[in-house]
Amino acid sequence: MLPQQDTLWPPKPYDQAYQRYTVWDAWYRGDMEKLAELYTGHTRPAGRTRQGGILSSLVNFFVGRPVAPGEHRTRLHAPLAGNLARLSAELLLATPPSINLVDDNDGRAGARLDEIVNQPQFRAALLDGAEIGAALGGTAFTIAWDRGIADTPWVQAAGADLVIPEHRAGRLAALTMWTEYPVDNSATVYRHLEQHVPGYILHGLYEGTATNLGRMVPLTEHTATAPLADLTTLEVGGQPAIPTGTQKLTAVFIPNASAKDWRRDGVLKDLGRSDFEGIDGMLDALDETWSSWMRDIRLAKARLMVPEGTLDRTGQFDPDREIYQTLNLPPNMIGDNAIRAEQFLIRTQDHADTASAISAQIILAAGFSLSDLDQYSSSAQTATEVTDRRSQSERTRDRKGLNWQAGLASLSQALMEVDAAVYPGKGGQPIAPPSVEFTQQATPDPTQVAQQISFLRSAEVMSRETGVRMANPDWTDEQVGAEMDRLAAEAPADPGTFGRYDPDENGADDDASDEVP
């Protein structure tokens, strides 16, 4: 059921998770102003005002340190957190997973499922969800439909900071997705809550504040939710609802990884874990390093120290002027008053090495290989080293893929049943959980593979077919068979082995049998 009126929002204990989401989201977006606000508030010593000094410098993150009045401080953000989230999504879904029915008698259900899941919008939603899920610890997908604009149902992605998933014994029992509609120049906030339960989607519109859900009002009170008023033809527990045509949930929640901090909390333990958990200190150090580097560049700009006599009447120095009035100074003072240039050293290599070392620790702590983000690594690697190190990303991807396999299988089942109810006769029907397979990502160097195949073939410990499969691990049996036929057709016959064995031509005894068994 939808929440009661005048409920704190987000509700307890989800408010603990939402506080963490706010921090992770700021790192993901690279919002320096938000980071400064968050870390300034969270690191202030109890009972002390912020006056700077040693104590303040010890407890503050770099992004939260106050800037003294009148001081200009360059703060440069390195977008490594956002790159990690994008990398996670691309490792999982840059090549779409294969979703296939286990049992498809007439082929219609399989064709309809392919039509739904192979749409670019479906793939884009998965990529978006995977990226925000890596940043916040989890992502939700909900099913939507509108016969007026599409002839198939589709899915919508929502980050963990926009949903309230309710789990029962580790399984999703209900999911509430919410959208805010602030009112200009007012503290009033409208919230549309969309709750997915077996058989129905409940809709509610609340008029409240930034922290309170407020009172429930008719859906027609806001233009964004007014069209839903005509669709919610039923009431479930006195609340407007839309039937889904299936007893399966029309929503899934896919955790990014198993929770650490919340693993003992019965409500929060299934919300997942962000790739940024535990590495915000290193992300802060990386920003400080880049900012220090930029400070060196800013302070090392060439500057001219000129005598007062070289300035014009307004006190300005013209560097393009060719002739200046000589100064009437004793010879022993000319040297101290001559024009001279000042330029400080830029510690390029020191900063580059520090940034590279910190970045490497961040990438490894997040579970990825340095070779997948080589722009942050300063060391050259051979092809073999790249392949070996990439296996760490492959292991992380496989572990995350287990949650995605289960989630996409459930989502596909619900999609087909909704399709059967909303678009009858198109091929949608109840199906068994489909198989969800991810393609191999870590591709060995082709030259290395070719050398290995050649070595094993020369040693006569590998067949030609095995070599074809080793060179093309993603090929089907039909593709391998076709390649074998082409190789056989192109290869010339060996006169030494071609034909049947004839004992007479090989000096056999006259009384030997001419039959070949």
C-alpha cells in the first residue's frame, strides 16, 4: 500500500541510505559545490566553529575545506568516479546480453521477446541503469505501456535514490518509484508515487515539503499526473490502481554488489553497494593532487618585475612599448631596478606520478583492471600483461552479472505477460524464465592466440576444429562447421596420404588378402 499522509520522506530507515546516495551522486556527477557542502557539514568538530588552523585541516576533506575570504583557490575535479561507473556499465552491457526462451514451441513467443528486448530504447535503458547502479549501489527497472504511442511495452530505469524497494527474505515484494515536482518560489513539493505490487500499479500524488510527504491529493492536481486519472479505473485498498494482467511484479531491483555497511540491517541489506564505497578519501586526494597541479601552473605564470619609472601615468606597464625614458639613477642602483622576469617551477612529474598512483589504487579498489582505464596509468604494458590484468575486470563483471541475469530473467517474464494482456495476439504469453547470457569480454591478443594455435598444431596435439574454435570462441557450431568446410575446400590434397591403402603397391605378400577391412 502507498505510504500514509504526513510521512517523513524518505521514510526510515531508508533515510540512512539516501544520505549515502547524496554523497555518491555528488562524486558521480562531479558536483564540487555539492561535495563542498556535504563534507563541510559532516566534518565540523562538535561544538567548534570553523576557524581554520591545524585541527580544521586534519578533520576536513580537501573538497570541504573553507576558502578564506578574498582568496582564490583553484579546485579541479578529476572525473574518475564517473568514469568508473561508465566502465562498469560498458563491461556489462556494451554488448547486449542474449535473452532466449528455453522452450518456444511455435516460435511466436521468442520472436515477440526479441522484438521487445532488441529495441535500441531497451538497450539504452539497461546501460543507463547499469551506470547509475554502479554509482549508487543499485538500480530499478519498471515496465510501462501506452497503446497510443508504442505497440510493445517498454522499461524505464531509475536509480536507487528514486525508489523504495521492499524485500521479503531476500526477494523483492514491492517497489515504490517516486518523482518530485517542486513548485517555483514555494516550499511546496508535489510527489508522484508509483508502487508496483503483484497484479497492480498503485498511483498517488502528495502535496508536501522537501522532507515531508504531506497530504494525498487527486492525480488531476498536477499536469504531469493528470493523464493517469483516466487510467486508474480500479481501487486497491481505496487507492487508485492500474491492473497489469500479471501476478508477477512489473518491476525489478538489481543490486550492484552485496552490501557491506548495511549487511546487518534487515531492511537495508538488499539495497546493494556502490563502487565508490570506501574510496571517497582517495577520490578526495586525487582532486587535491590535480588542484595542486593547477595551482602550480597558475602561480608559475611568467611575471615581470619593473621599476616604477617604466609605468605610465595611470600606473600601467606596456610590454609592447619599445622606448622607455631612462632612469636617473646612480650606477650602483641600476641592477636592482632593471626589468627582470620571474617564473616558478611547475612540478609536472611529481604531480603526474602522484595522480597516477592514487588513480591506480582507486581503480583496483573498485574491482577493475588498470588496462581498462589506461589514461590514468603511466606505465606501459605488453599485450600479455593487458590481457592478464583485464581478468580482474572480468571477474568483477561476472560477479555483477549474476544479479543482472536474475533481474533480466524476471523482467522478461513480466514483460511477456504484460504484453499478452495489453497487446493480445502479438505473441506475448506466459513463459518460463529465459536464459540470459553475457558475452566474453576479455579478448586475448590475436597474435598471441595465432602463435599458440600454430604451436599446438605443429606438435600434433590439436585438431583443426579445435583451432577454429579457439580462434573464434563466440562462434556457433554451424559457423565452425562452415569454416571447416571452407578450409577443406581450400586446402590442396596431400599425394602422400590421399586415397585408400593398397597392399600390392606397398610390397605385401602375394597370399595376403586384397580386402581392406
